[in-house]
Amino acid sequence: MKELKKLNLTSQFPKPIHLPMNKIFSAFAFMLISVAFAQAQQMPLFTQYREMQGAINPASINYGFFTDRHNGSVGISFRRQWLDMQGPPTTQILRGEYFWSNYTGVTILAGGYLMNDQTGPTGFTGLYGRIAGVVTSDAEYSGLSLGLAAGGVQYRVKTSEIKVRDLDDIRATQDRTQLYPDLSIGAFWYQRLDGLADEDYVYAGVSVPQIMGLDLSVPTGVNNQEVRLQRVQHYYAQAGWYHFFGEGSFVEPSVWLRYVPNTPLSIDMNVRYQAGNNFWVGAGGSIRGMIHAEAGFILGKNLGYDTNIKFGYGFDYSTQTYGPFVGTTHEVNLSFAF
């Protein structure tokens, strides 16, 4: 869920906006979502974030390599937040990657992703290519990866879709679309724990997924006033542990930390259990009052093939006071590992 912070609105309109009483809460929440998207946590969040590692950290290695020795992965995901609201945050991602693990010294991981995110009248679409160099003497045992993602992002504000009761309150003049370059950097480390545990893995990574800033001014049509959309750097850290039981079963506790300047630190903690190459279940929560659940099933190795098709579903619910009003969050993911 996109995270909100307390906002300080300094612009003063000469005439107040009048809304019907049954629309007051929706309009207020929608304003918070739209402005927070521009000024607070701006990058999409994910319940099944292990599937989105390449978008979170360009140096990360897909978990299928640790669990099944799969070098390649492609997938598609769809996420919709706050189901009970109009114009809620929705995110779609198409992604792919491949890790050349048969080499030593510095080996290559490469891939890319297409991401589209929309929150009411504001949104962006970004296309990225990513490449990482993995320093390793044996990729199956350990490695240190340094990665970079570069691409172009189209930001948009559909001011024509902002509706008020009186047209004279805000006279939106035009939609705005601008294209900006963007960069993402990251580091990722993993280690196999032979001797301490039976082929377990631990991993950790840090990343800055949005290095390039943005300062977009959108005219409101009232006394030459403008709404400014600014994007700032985000700082991520992740860590986890794969503990194997044999026959493809494992448990994975993991944590995802996110920091945006001038907002509180956010921490997600999750535990996932996979039963062989058949299905998985998981649960967790965040210090922001979110609870998570996920489940999925796997086809491939259980049918005698050296590939996996995975379908996953994620569910979020906020225990904050606004939770019953905004509704639940749902996420589906389909991936193919080879």
C-alpha cells in the first residue's frame, strides 16, 4: 500500500470547494492519496515482493535460483489497492531476467521490466533495462552483485478527470504529460550455509530505485496557482533466509525496509512456507498497521519438467482507522522460471 504522511498545504483558494456530504470522505481520502503519491511514498509497494526483486533492487537475483537453480524468469503482475475507493492505486508489471551462473570472476545478470502505475488522475509508466555484475568464485555458493537499471518514465496528471461540484471552484485547463530519464542502483549479497545448515541461503541487499528527481508543475486555473509534483529518492534494504527441509520444501523469513526523506521508516516482515514444488503460503505485517497474506501453487517439476509455472495471490488489509473505508488490497502474479 502506498504510505501516507501528514501534509502541509500552503496554497489558499479564494473560494472553498463544495461537495455533497456523502462525498466528503471520498474526496478527502482521494486528495490524500493523490498528493501523498506525489510527495511521500511514491514507488509502488508489493505483497509478493520476492517476485518483484528486479524492480526493487537491480542487483538482486531471483529466488528461483536459490530454490530450484533456475537461471531465468519472466512474469506479469497486477495489483489493486483500496478496493472500496474510486480511482485507487493500481500497478501492473511485466518483467524478465537471466543469470549466467556458469561463469566465475565477474558474471552477468541482465533483464528489464515495464511498470505502469495509476492513482486517480496521477500516474506513470516506466520502461527499464537492468544489468548487474556478480563477483563470485562459485555462483551456487556465494556472490556479491552490483547492479544498475536505466530507463525512461512518462509522468502524467489528468487534470480533466478531477471533478468537483461547482465548475468555478477549480477550472483545470489541460492534462500534463512529461517524459523523464531515471536510474536505479543496488547491491545484493548471498551466501550458502554449508556446514551450518543443509544448503540454506542467506541474502541481503540495499538499493535506491529512483535516483532521478522530478519537479512537475500543473496549472489549476485559479489565480495562476499551480500544483507541484515532486519525486524524491527512496532507500530500500532487504534481507532473508531460506531454510530447506528437503524435497523442495523450505521456510523463508524476510524483511523489507523502506525510507523516504521526511517520512517515518517503514518495515515489512513476512514468513513464507513452500511445500515441495506444489504450493506455498505466507503471512506477515508492517509497523504501519498492515497485515499481509499470500498463497500460490506451482506446476512444472511435479509433472516431470525442469521448469516451473507459478501463480500467486496476495492480500493486504490495514488495521488503521481508515481501513474499513478504503477496503482491501489484492495482488495476482504469474511467472515462468526456467
